[in-house]
Amino acid sequence: MGFLLPLSLLVLLAATYTEGGSARRHRAARAQRPRGGSSPAPSETTAPFWVSISPKLMTVAPGSSVWLNCSSNCPLLESSILHTGLRPGQTLRGPNWVSFQLLDVKTWSSDVHCFLTCAGVTRGAMARINAYRPQSVILEPPILEGRQHTLRCHVTHVFPVGFLVVTLRRGGRVIYSESLERFTGLDLANVTLTYAFPARPNDLGQLVTCHAHLNLDGLVVHSSSAPMALSFFTWNTTSKALASASIAALVGILLAVGAACLRKYLLMQSRA
């Protein structure tokens, strides 16, 4: 008797953004944070003013544009600088504030640094912008082929795909899990996971589900498919062909028997 081994197959299809390669110009959030001497050095002179940025944390859909407001209690600002890897848009200014627009946010997490100078003293504040796309999870009806079940799960429009974990459960217990951390692209993507495992007698009626998790440094986004029941009567292509042939043969037999009975009845009627 042959021994069936579990089999898994992962397919990832990238869906590019409207503006093409702009997402690829950005790396992960850690690469965007200013290092070394890239930021203006604060003056050693103490100054009784503060700098704040609002909002300090926001989560948007990838491709969105956002506004950040950088303000202080300085009556008349001398200058302002914004450090970010995101693409800048418009800038609005007032006596003690500056509002910055950031366009087409396509990096999953970005730190934005705002620096304001008052009376020769520079101070700053930092905000973080997260971008992700909640995913839709679809589990196809299980297929019974030979002595193994095949499950196929689709996770659509994932971003960022490198933080995705896809898990298959049978009867509430995990039967397979796969992380996509090896995929480092910054595009929306469609993911298909195919997994085959040996069929067992007690599988009949067991519910299987597919789950997708995005773990974004503590922010967990979870989606699940509708449950599907395992069955030993799943119709695959071979089963359908055999069933069709059997039904056709049965219909032929019934027609032949009916025709014979009709001839016999007509013969008896003619003799009477």
C-alpha cells in the first residue's frame, strides 16, 4: 500500500500599482529613518519652545495621500524641514505651524521627522504612517482525488505580502501553516496556497478553514474563509465521468426493458 505525503504549493501573483515602479523606490521603514548627520543638528542653546506633530500615528490604505501638521509655541518660525522617504506634495505655512502633504503612500511603515527652528534653536517631532490592505480569504471546496484531499486557498490583494502567514485548519486544529516572509516586494499581491494531505475515514464531515494573518510589528490583521466540509463523496473529474457513464448505462437498460414489455403487451393484445 502506497504512503501518501502532504504536498503544498504556493503561488504569488503581484498586482502592480497604477504608477508602476514608484513603490519599488521605497524600502522598509527602518531604511527610511534618518541616520548619522542627515538630520539638522539641534542648537546647544536651550529655548523655551516645543514642537509637536499631528497625527503621530496613522494607518491608511496603500496609495493614499495624507497631511501632517507640525506646530510649536514659537511666535515666528525661522525655518522648517521634513525628513521622510515618502513623496512630498503641497506645503502650507503659518506663523507657528507647517502642514505637509505626502503623496501615494506605498511603504507599509514610514517614520516622518519634522524639524522647526525658532531663535536659532532646532527641535523636532516624529510621526509614523502605516499602510496595509485587509485581505479577502476564499477557500475552494475540498477535492478528493484518489486517497488524498486537496485544499486550495486564495488570499487576495495582500499588502505587505512579506508579513503574511496563511494557515489551514481541520476541525479547529492547524494542519498546515506557511509564512511569506521571503517575498519582499512592495506591490499588492494575490496569493494562492494549495495543500494536499491523506484522506482518513474520520475526515467525513470535518470542517476545514483558511486563515490569513498580517503581523505588522504588533498590529495583527486577521481574516478567515467560510468553512468547508470534507467528504468521501467529493465529485472530481474522474468521478463525474464514471457517474455519467453509469447513469447512461442504467437509462439504456431501462429503455430496453420497457421496449420489450411493450412488445409483449402488444402481442398479447393482438392475439386476444
